Amino acid sequence: IEAVPDYGPAYNLRGLIYASLGNSAQAEVSFQQALRINPRDADTMQNYGWFLCQNQRFAQADEQFNSALGQPNYRGAAMTLRAMGNCQARDGRLADAEASLVRSYQIDPGNAATAINLADVQYRRGEYERARFYVDRVNKVPAQTNAQSLWLAARIEHKLGNTVAVRALGNQLNQRY
């Protein structure tokens, strides 16, 4: 920043650093400075949106996510849609969250984080069969399976009344974690 004071990505990175350190005031100043330098920087918009979401400023977060998605040739749409969906879920807007996560999944169907978040939202909405589809896709790939995905699958199977699957998933959780 000292060497090139008008380099927006440096302020974006500084915003992320301050946010991770819990210094919200400095993080906000940094994100805003990055956007003053380049008002069309979709990566900064997405990061600033996530920061706003973490601070429960949901309407402002939506504005940033939508602004990022509206940028021509933006290549991070799947990531921004995933962040927006997670933010909407935090705000209790599960139908909106599902729509955003489905769009993210359509762009990047191999992303395990998107699939797990989508399955979780569908589980919370009582759409257990649909949730099962997405969590099973993750759990069928050993490198992607983790305690969270197995636990979600067990909760889904429990809601569906599949005690055999619940036991099998419980055994996997016990053996692996």
C-alpha cells in the first residue's frame, strides 16, 4: 500500500486480514477504499459482502453480492452465490438461500462445500429426499467426506426413518472421528 497507494487488491486483502483479526472498523475502511479505487472489483464486493454478512448486515451484504454478480465477465460467480446462499441462510431466508445455492451448484457441481450447504438448507426446509441427493454425492467421494457431511447424512436418514443407514453412518463417524 505504501509502494502503490492506489492498488485496490491490496486494500481488499488488508480488509480480509483485519476482518480475520476481528478489527471490523479497519476492515470496513479497507474494503471501502478498495471499492473507491475500483468500483467494479467483483472480488472485493464478494469479500465485503461476506464481511457484512458476518456482522449481520444482511441487506448490505445482498447488495454487495448482487453487485459482484452483475459485473461482466466475473469468474467467481459460483463462490459469490455460495457465500450469498450461506448469508441468506444465516438470515433465516431459507428459500432464497436454496435458490442461490442451487445456482452455485449449477455453475460448479463438483464443489463439495456448495453441495453440503445446499443439503443443509434443504434439510432445514424439510426437503429430506433432495437433501439426501446432495449429501450423498459428497459422501460417495472419500476425499470429500468429513464429519459434517456424515453427520448431516445421518440426520437426514433419521428424518426419513432409515435406521439401518443411520447406524451405518454413526459407525463411520465413530470409526473415523
